[in-house]
Amino acid sequence: MSAAHRPVRRTPSTGRASTAARTDGNRMTVYTQRLGGTNYRFDGLVDVLAKATPRRSGDELAGCAAGTDAERAAAQWVLADIPLTEFLEQPVVPYETDEVTRLILDTHDRAAFGPVAALTVGGLRDRLLAVAAGEGTTDPAATLRALAPGLTPEMAAAVSKLMRNQDLIAVAHAARVSSAFRTTIGAPGTLATRLQPNHPTDDRDGIAAAVLDGLLLGCGDAVIGVNPATDSPRAAADLLILLDDIRTRFEIPAQSCVLAHVTTTIDLIAAGAPVDLVFQSVAGTEAANAAFGVNLALLREANDAGRSLRRGTVGDNVMYLETGQGSALSADAHRGTGGRPVDQQTLEARAYAVARELRPLLVNTVVGFIGPEYLYDGKQIVRAGLEDHFCGKLLGLPMGVDVCYTNHAEADQDDMDTLLTLLGAAGCAFVIAVPGADDVMLGYQSLSFHDALYARRVLGLRPAPEFAHWLDRLGMLDETGRVLPVAPAASPLRALTGGR
């Protein structure tokens, strides 16, 4: 690593702080910061990133969090002075043993990186906020889109650690990322929804009733997606046929998905099942993905299989990917360079490198689903949701969020209202909605269908354009894009319940 890429000593006008870096005998960069009369030491980039992260229970569980707010501030000060090139020279997870790291570095676009190559992490923050404010560009979205291939997930995670919530919202709002299958996801001025009609026993009538509920409230434009109650390929095939029958009978411009394991979906494609989207959970390390039963080669195979069906009408993005802070830690697959634990938000951002490789239709973080062991309360969930959304969009993904929590977390629906509203302001591509905000199969709290209506109404957002046209054709949408009340008995969709 060249001396030109070292953080320089920085002494503010107060004279109360200074930062420096050196390389020890094992070529690990040791960063030091003097703040308020105390010297803080950070052993390598992994340590700086972890201790600069806003407080969360998962990092405390992993043993990598800052011990005090002062140590966190010192780490953030150090991080602000680190050149972006350090992230290309000091992998957070070793290149030799991790295929996600190899993907990140081998596909890094040096030309796209050029405009920010001389910047530090703090300089990148300033640049992003300037772009979001329209300084030096007539098209902030195009500028951010061109930059995306030049940023690594670690760079995105690092800069997010220096940003307030409003900073994360401002930059994400300026970014524009779209994808398409039967509907266009991420179009300006839209907020799409995944209609999640889960049922504890995969009962066909129960699922159909939940689909009816969601459609009557203008939901389902991102995907009508069911988490199957069992791992049975036959059950998954039956659900796919059910959803495809609903879609074709009512000419709904939407895509369906049964969230089975990717290997099951590949087999179902080969058997001729009506597969629209291919689902899989992914994570930010090779070991964590192995715990999910996948690797990059398998994911690429699944992507090719889904596209081979050519079922999309306005686009060919076929992958639906879910992520979540804490997934690597829960699989004991969170250690990086030097065997040190990597903070969960940086690992979450690395999962977006996997997603970016697959050009997905949908990506969402299940931000509060994994539990309070990783995100303890509403404040941590809100912050993590904004971070994940920001990092995903900055890296060029059509990013959605499952605004959710588990019942043993210190959170409630007021926290979800807050996060939903902030995400809507940030230009979130889609959110997940379930009947009554209560998923009775997975046992967690999410958003309800009327929550999506609230966000669209208050923030002036509409459904995906193709879906909005369908709602209008059924007389369910007014000229402002507001979903109109419809008597279920008078709707043609009533046939979903067999007329009962």
C-alpha cells in the first residue's frame, strides 16, 4: 500500500483531536485517534468500520461494537479520513477464501470510480450530498447511476456510518433505480408493494382471500409472493399454479412468486411450472451463503433458468432476493480479515454485491425480522432500514424494505409508521404488506395494506404504472392515483373467493 494512500494527520482548529495511521509488522494498518485527552486505537479497517457503526445489539453480541459513544465518535473521525482506495487494498473479508470478496474486487469498475478515486470517506459523503442537492450536475440521478459500478459495498457502508438519517434519505431520494418484469419497479413517483398472503397451512381459500384483500386495496404491484408453509416441491408447485391462475383470470399485470429455495425453483422450472420470479435469501460472505445452501454459480444458474422462460412483458429481471442485517452472524459466518468479526451492516452491504451481479427485479432487507438480538428496538430498526435502503440504491439496486419487527423486540407499529414514512420520502421502490400487518404464518409484524395507501396518499405516490392502469380499468383508481373504495360484492375480483 503506497504512502500516498495513508490517512494524513488531521488536527482541527480546536487542537483537541488528531488521527494517524501506521502499518504494523503484519501489514495491518493500525489507526489511532486522540479525542478529549484519550487515545483510541483501531486495529485495521474491520475494527474501524465496526466501531464507527451506530449502536446495535448484533454488533455488541459479536463483540465488535464501540464500548462508548466517545470511542464510536473517534472511530467515525478516523473513518472520515480514510481514502476510498483503502477499501480496494484492504479487503474486509479475505480475497483468497471468500467468493463474494472476489466478486466485489474483480468486477470493480475503475473508470466509474475515477471521479471519486481521490476522495476520503468523508469526502465521498460531501460529494454525495452535493450531488443530491444538484450541485455540479443537472441530473443527480444520472450522476449517481454512473457512479454506482465504481463503489464497493464497503465504501457504501462506510459513508453511511458518517451520515445522519436525513443524509441517507436525501441521497437515496436523488438516486433512481428501476427494473421490470410485468410491472416497472422504482419509477419516479411510485411506491410498489409485495402482497404477502401467507397462510399457516397453505390453504388455497385463505391465500385467495388474502390476495383479494390486498388487490382491493391496491397492493400487489411489486409481486404477489407467498412464503410456503412447507419445503414440499409439490406444495410449491400447487401454489404457483394457484397464483398464476389468479393472475391470468383477472389479467393482472403483476408477477407471482413462491419463496421456495432456489434449487426447488430450478427443478420446478424444468418441470414446466409457471414460475415468474426466482427467490433466494442471500448474504455478504461465502460462508453465510453456504448456510443458505447457495453459491454464486448456483445463483447464476437460477437467474439463467428464470430468464429462459421469457414470461416478462415489459422487462426480463427475474430474481427476487432478500437480505437482512445479522444473517451472517446468525450463521457464525461473520468473521473477516485477521479473524475479526465484521459489523453486521457492512456484511449486509456486501450482500448487495451478490444481488447486483444478478440484475434482480426486487431486493429487500427484512430489517427487523431476525429479532432484537441483532436490532434491539425501534430506533435501531429505523436506522438500519434507512442504511440498507441507502446502500442498496447507491449500489444500483431496486431496493425495497420489509418494514417489520418481531413481538419480542422493543418496537411497535408507531416505529413502523415512522420508518415507512421516511422510506417513502427516500424513494423506496417497494414495501411488503400483509393482512392486518400481522403475518400469522411467519409470526411477525409488518405493514398492512392500508399502510401502503397512507404512504401513497400523504407522499403523493402511485402504484407501478402498469398496475395503476389495471386498477383504473376496474374503476378502482381516481385521477390523482388514489385507490377508491369498492364494495367487494360488486367487484369482479369477488370470484377469487368462489363468490362466497
